[in-house]
Amino acid sequence: MKKLMLLLLTLATLISSSCTVIDKTPVGSLLFTSVRKSFYCSSGAITSAIKPIERDDPNYAKSTWCRRIQLNDEQYYQEKGSFLFYLDPVGDISQYIETGYLRFYISVPQSMTLQISMNNENWTSTARYSFFIDTEKAVEGFNEIRIPFKSLLENASSSFDPTKIKNINLFVPEDATAETFLSPGQQIHIMPFEFWSDKPAAADPYEYVNKFYCGSGNKIEVWDKNGILPESIVVNAYQNTLDTEQTNTTLQQKVPGAELQDLYTIQLINDMTRVVSVYDLTGEVEIAIPEGSISQNDSLRVMVIGQEQTKEVPTYHQDGFLIIRTDTMGDFVFFTGDGEVETTQEEVPNYLSVRIDVNHPGIPGYDAEYTFKVMEYSGGSIKLLNEKDYTLFCNIPEIKFENAKVTVPAEFKDNTSIQGVKIYAQKNDNPDITGYYPLMIKNWSMTFQDEFDGTELDESKWSYAKNVWNPVSDIGQGKTMAESRDAIYVEDGKCTLRIESGEGKEVYHQGQLAGPADFVYGGMSTENAFSQHFGCFTTSVKLPVGTSAGNNAAFWLLIQDEGYATSYFFRYRNTSENRNNYCGEIDIMECSTAWNPDQYQITEHFWDKDTLEHDSDFIAYMDQNLFNGEYAEVSCVWTENALYYYYNGKVVKAVKNIEAYEDSEAYILWDFYGGGYGAENATWVGSFTEDDLDKMNISIDYVRVYQ
């Protein structure tokens, strides 16, 4: 009887197991998606912008962004413009017509019906497919829409090519009204359109993790799952090639016969205040290192050598990273070999905290200079040491020390393969009391260069007649001004932008002749020709001399995207203030000879991601040599966690504790435009008349970009 019961139980289990397998829903693979930067609406009554989704939002698991579409005028219902979402590159669904799905998430203020179609590059489209959005079935404010490919293609014309899907068209039904679609001011939010080979996979639950980034481009991150780190933390991490001999000696003492594979110095830096210091961990964090940066050996182990303890730390792999769990920072030793690493704990009653005024990467061609401070920790008390009480040093002879000032010469840093160095401090009356600061060394490589060696602007690098013109503007007393390619001159290795009479000058707007103007000015950009995610952007410029007329020399970075203020570079990490404010414009230099005293303005422009309200953060840098007739180099370094601005190689502004948004790329804009006509029409950059024109010009020696 027992055997029979056991047999029946086993059979039931097998049947149950078999049924589970048979009923399991197949999950397809994601083929491609619509892209963030490509959107168009044929109606001027509709505005659109990208809205970032915060990591602690439950919808972050679905997408990191959505597109906000807002109706501003009921005139829309006379036009019925459609919404066009582009794909990049062109997609192919031909192998999955019978099994595949289009999936997207949409948030609407009330239930409604919309229509959708797919288009080819030649604008051949499928028939419109209607779908209903029931807000009562929304999850976390969004409805999931799944449409089989075969339904979209059911009534498509025979000329439609499923191998060349270029865009998605979203339509409002012909009989739509403000009651069935949107009233003025209302919005819909749409996440990216996803093309799946089979039934789409459910969005994986996202566990919010506060992430901190290294600003050196090595993609090392620190994940704070326990909420122990302040928002002011940045990561200083570099491959340490200088201490391998000493580290190997320590490793052999711990694990005889072990083989050293790699060594990284990784420290957390408290970078909120003017004086930057190493942060002591109070709990466990995770360090994420890209798997391609280190050995792929399956038997790889990691030991950390910290200030107070040495021990082996656990690891695992996730999302292309090797993850290290640790409550100690310092030198991370990657090794192979057998044998247990004994944890050693040391009491350090006295040590030095080595601090720096501004931790910055430096720019090509200039020495990087730093000012250090040294604090002594003794018996729970902290004391600032005088320069005579300690000595700074490192094991790189090229680095120069002068009391508390440390200089990394340009000749060394621009050519070395060393990623970082420890700047040690040693107390003079007790050499056993030491400390160090992990200084990263930025080695730049050039990615864009224009020395203006020709006789015309290089249109493979710059655009000036391709949708970059402003329309003709009224500047007072019936006078007009517009941007014109005829106000740009290239000769003798320089590019000159002028403000001059518009007589005989062609004025364009969006590629079309826009009529004459009384005055024209020169402007150019690298939009659609060159853009870059992070890096050093620099120019050398000579500003107007001997005039107080109103003009503006402007060297900007803008987002390579479909529209102004619709995508973003970064936001501040501080979550208690300005949480929704994202930066969409970086003004490296804005300068007018009408301003007094000699100064130029550095500005970041922010927009609230929910309301699109504008805010800005600026400083005025003053220099008596600004209008002396000499060339000055103006630069900006944009990293994962900061912005740094330089004037002739010296830091003049540092914006700390930022969090980059996705992979937004910056393109360059150079403008030189005028103020109002006559004193009574002065603008924020002043005013001018015909008498000022002979001095209204700037000369650009070069523009260079590095990564």
C-alpha cells in the first residue's frame, strides 16, 4: 500500500511538473527600441520634452525616461497633427511577424482611444491600428500596451517593407475632442517603443541603489544599498601600477605562492566642501568594476589592504560588472591562488588626513596645481598642522612639491600611462604617523580639432546654414539683426566672427532665405557633425579691444537632441533641494565688452523635469587681462560627477556632486551677437551703433575636444 501511495505521489509530481513546463509562457527577446532624441509633431499646439524617471520611482524598472507630450491650445483639434517617433537604426521585424509584439507604456489623464502605425524610410506605412487605454487598469500610473506585429501589418499595403521599419506614428482619432483626448495643459507620457521577437518580458523589479561614480572615465561605481553614504561622495579609483612590488610582498605573506593579477586604489572622497577629504566607511558598500577592466579568471580573488585592516572580500558578477562587497577602502588586490587570507585588524591611534582644496582633472597643455592641507587625528581630537610640521611626497620624481603646493607638470601628465598616484604626508617629528590622498591623473586624447588653417569654414565640422539660424530680430529704432554665414571669416589660421552691416549679406532661417537685416553676426555649431559624452572642451579666443559696445561672445555646450531644453546633461545629487532640476545648457563663456569691470559669465541652465520652469546657476569670473588683445584659453571639463571650468589652465569654477543623465552628448556652439541698437534699447549685453562696428569682432585661434 505504501509503495502504491508513493507511486501515485511520484506520478502526480511528474504530471504537475510536466504541466508547468507546457504552460510556461514563452518570452521573446528585445529587438530594438525608439530613441530618446528623435520625435516630431506636425502641430504647433503640441510641445514635447524628455522627462527623466528617478531611480526610486517604481516605473524606473520599465524605463529611465519617458516623453512628455502636452497640448497647449485647442487649435490642435482643427489641425490633428500626428506624433512621430523615430527609430535608430532602421529596424527589421520580417522574421517575427507571426510571433512578435510592439510594446510600450503610456500614461494618460483619462481613458482614451489612440491610433498607431509603422512607417518605412520612404513613408510607406501600415494602416492605422486603434487601441484603447483604460486608466483603471494602469499600474503605477502607466498602462502597458502590447500589439502583435501581425495586427499592425494586417491591412498594410503590399509595398510596405517589414525589413525597414523607420518610425512609429501615433494619431488622435478624427472625432477627438478635449473631452476624449487632452484639454489645454494636460499631458500624456510615453515610454520608448519596444519591438519584441515574441511576448515581451515583464519589467524586472528595480531595487533602488544610490550609485556614486568615478570621474576618470573608467566606469567604476560604488553602490550604496544601505544608505550610509552622504550625497557629497565621489569615487577616486585608478589602476595602481606603482605599488605592485610592495603589494606583492604583502600578498605573499598572506597567501604564499599566490599570483598578483591586478591592483586598484579605490577611495571614497567627501567632495562637498572646499576642502576635500577621504571618507571613512561606517558600513558595507559594493564596488562595481567593469569586467573587461580586469582578469576574466574564474578563480580570481580579491583582498583589500586598508588603513586599519587587511582581509579578503566577497565578489559576484552582475550586469557586466565584478561586484566587490566591502566595509574597507584602500588597495584592492586581485589575485589567484590557494590558501586562506587571515583578517588582520590594527589600531591606528594617530594618523594624518591628507586633504585638497579642489580635486580637479587638469586640462591638456597646462600644469595641474593643487593646494593640500593636513590634519592630525590623535586620541579622538583633530588638529590642523602647519606646513613646517609635515612633509608631502610621492614616488614620482616628476611631481613637484613646494610646501603645501603640489604641481603635476603638463609634460608628465599629458604623456604618462599612470592613472593615479598617492600623495603622502609624513609628520616630521614622528615618521610613523602618515596618511595619503589618492590623486587621479587624467591623460587626455584629442577627439575633435579645428585650427582654422583653411580659407573657409570646414562644413564637415561646423554647420551654419543647416537649420541653425535665428529669424530676423528687431533690436530697436526699426533696426534688425540676424545670424549670417557672411559674418564668418577664416584666414591666417584664425576664425573671425563679426557684427557688421547686413547690406548685401544673405540671411537664412532653417535653411531658407529669410530676407535682409540691417546687421548680421557670426555663429557656428558642431550640431549633427560632432558631439561627445563627457570630456574636455576648450577654445582659444581674442575678445574685442577698445570698445564698450554691447555684444556677447558665447562659447556653449548644448545637447545633441531634437530640441532645446528637451534633454539634459545632469542634475545635482542633492535630493532634498532642486531634485527635479536638470541641466540642459552649459555656458562656458558669455562675455560682453559693455560689462564693467572686465568679466565673463559661466552658467548652467536648469529646467524642472515636471513643470519645465527655468533656473540657472552662474558666477562672474573677473580678470584684468580679459580685453588686453591677447588670446585666452577657456575650457570646460565635464565628468561623471562634476564640471570644472578653466581660464588659461587655472580652475575658476567647480560644480560638484552632479549625477549625469543617461548618455547625453554635447555639441559646441560659438556665437558673437550684438545688443540693442542705441542706448535706449540696451539689452542684458548692452547696446551698439554703426560707429562701433569696426571693433565688433572676436578671433578664435582653435577649438579642441578631448576624451
